Amino acid sequence: MLFAAAEMVLEQFPLQVQGGPNASLMCVSSVPLPAQARDAVAASAERLGYGRENVAWVEVASPVEEGAATAPSSSAAADSVPAASDAKATLGETADASTSAASLTELQLRTIVEGLDPVALVVADAAAAALLAEAYRQPVFCDHPNRLSARSVAAFSNFAALLETPEGKQRAWSLLKELALE
């Protein structure tokens, strides 16, 4: 049943989600991550026990909006955030919007997270963290470990920028280690 929901998410959000239905780690960003940042997340996933191939990549902004710095929220979806068990039902409701929308709404992002059901999340930037906070109706603190629906979350204000200095890399790795499978 869960595999079917994951397959539906991948079919309904092909522009925003890359990865397989068995992804145990999800990386959410507001815009496409630079190659160095993607490589760092993939390498971290391997070191933390998830495996390089078990990462799902979610971009909040569509490829059309690659220059966008933030993702708008949907006021229409604000009153109807689904529970995890409703993720499959919500897929049909959001399917049309996902293929034509410029950016994901908080409802669509929650549908993706719950449909793929990863063990942990890496949130690459403040805009993605803000949209997740709206989706789950709880704060997501950047540069700190978080929990969302029993998932460990490493949220960054700007993961790519941290990778530019040795000190930043150490801070990023320190937070990513919180996601280790034990």
C-alpha cells in the first residue's frame, strides 16, 4: 500500500520529485541545488546508512522558476492539510495542480513527503523550511535538528553556502550526523 502511494507521488509530481519509491532520505530545496550540494547530500546519505541511491530530491519551485528565492504558499490549501493516511486520497486532488503550478503549495509538499514516507529529511534552505513549517503547522528551525511527524529533520538556512568554507562544511556535517541510522 505504501509503495503504491509512493509510485503515485512520483507519477503526479515528475517536475518536482526525483528518486525512487523506496527513498529513505528526502532532500527538499526551494530551487535546484548546485552539483556540489547534491553530491554532499548523496555522500552524507551513504555515510549515514541510507545509501546514495535512496535519496529523493524535491524542488519546491518548478524548473520554470529556477531563479526564484522563495516558494509561495497556497491560501486555498491552508485549511485542508491532510493526515498521513490521507496522502493517497490527496494525490488525485492535487494531480492537476502539480503539472501546471509554478511552485508546490504546502498541501502538495506534505502530500509528497507523506506519500514517499522517508525516514528523514534534509531541508536545504530557509524557503523550503518555511513551506514545510506551513505544511505541518509547526515551526522548522533552520540550522538545528527538528522533528516532523516522527521524522528526523536537518534544516539549513542555506546548505549550499555552508559548503563554501571548511568551517561551514563542519557545521553542515555536524547537523547531518543527527540523521544517522543507528
